[in-house]
Amino acid sequence: AQTVTQSQPEMSVQEAETVTLSCTYDTSESDYYLFWYKQPPSRQMILVIRQEAYKQQNATENRFSVNFQKAAKSFSLKISDSQLGDAAMYFCAYRSARGADGLTFGKGTHLIIQP
Amino acid sequence: GAGVSQSPRYKVAKRGQDVALRCDPISGHVSLFWYQQALGQGPEFLTYFQNEAQLDKSGLPSDRFFAERPEGSVSTLKIQRTQQEDSAVYLCASSSGTSGTSEQFFGPGTRLTVL
């Protein structure tokens, strides 16, 4: 079974600064996908960024980028130029390439943006 | 509608009551997922449908939990003889594809409180 670990229950960053959220995972599979989801207080989960394990290039979406280290099974999220609207719970998630099962989530990191 | 909708948004049940939670996925989405999110935790996978076929129900915690999607669109998660440990937010997600990389779009969730 796959597991996802987020070791930072809470992180705080000044507005306009950069913050990195950590995620490690454990799997015996070679082909899989990794995701970062954002869950604002309204509770609707939103996809932030995704990474295919077979791609060496790190994914980037505007101010959001990942550092994917497949050998180390690490998948961190970097948020540049933090904005007040970035405040939320962030969940790292894993999904097998087989596609016939759901996402495996970490416990989440609560991101606080200090004005 | 534009997104995934769930009803009711809040449900209070007395221990031992049966409850039914509804999910309306995005129109045309083939895949539908149910997750259970306990307070302060990440979502945990319950079950997965591809059209009307329930392909994975390995995450259902007990035989009191039952899910269906008879016509391949709306889905219902039923919990019989509710227990206090069933208290959680139940999230529904849908995606247009069946591969592991297909983005899952989440609904706002149903918060179930069992007294």
C-alpha cells in the first residue's frame, strides 16, 4: 500500500515571500502521479499542480512549482510571491498509474500568510 | 451545473439511524470517487465508479457503507446504523477520464455528525 507523509502540520510565511511545503511518499510502483491540492476554509478541494513520475522535469504552474526527487520519493511544493489568497490547507496526494483507484492523501499542511 | 454538487451540505443523525448522501458529478464525467475526511485529517478513499460500475470499494470501512451509481451519473452513499465514528466530511469527486492523471474535481462535501 502507498503512504504519503506531510511532516509540517503548519507553516507560516510573510506575504510576498517564498515558502516550501514538504511531502514524502512510499510506493513499490514505478509509474504513478503526484498532486498538490489546496483546500480553503470553504472545504472545496482544488488542484494546484500535478507531476507525472516518468517526467524528470519539475512541473510549474505560475507561482507554484514542485521539486520532484523520484529516488528520494520526495515531492515538495514551492509557492513564490505568497498572497493572502494562498492561505489554506495543502494536501499532497498520490495516485497509481493504473487509474482504477483513488487518491492517497497526506494529513495536510496548514499554510498561514502573514500580511 | 458548473461543478460537483453534494447534498445535504450538513446532516445530523442519531446513532443507529440510516443516512443517504447524494453526489451530482460534472455532466459527462465518467469517473466518480467518494472520500471520507475526518477532522484534521486528509481525505481517505472509499470507493470508485467508472460509469455505473463500482470498480473499487476497498476503502469502505464496514458493510454498513454502501454506494451506488445506477445510471452512471448521480451517486448515493448510504450509511446504515450510523455510529459516532462515522462523523466526518464526505467528499465526492468526478473526473472526465479514467487514467491516473485525470484531474479530480471535488464537491463541497457533506458534513455528517452522529450524536
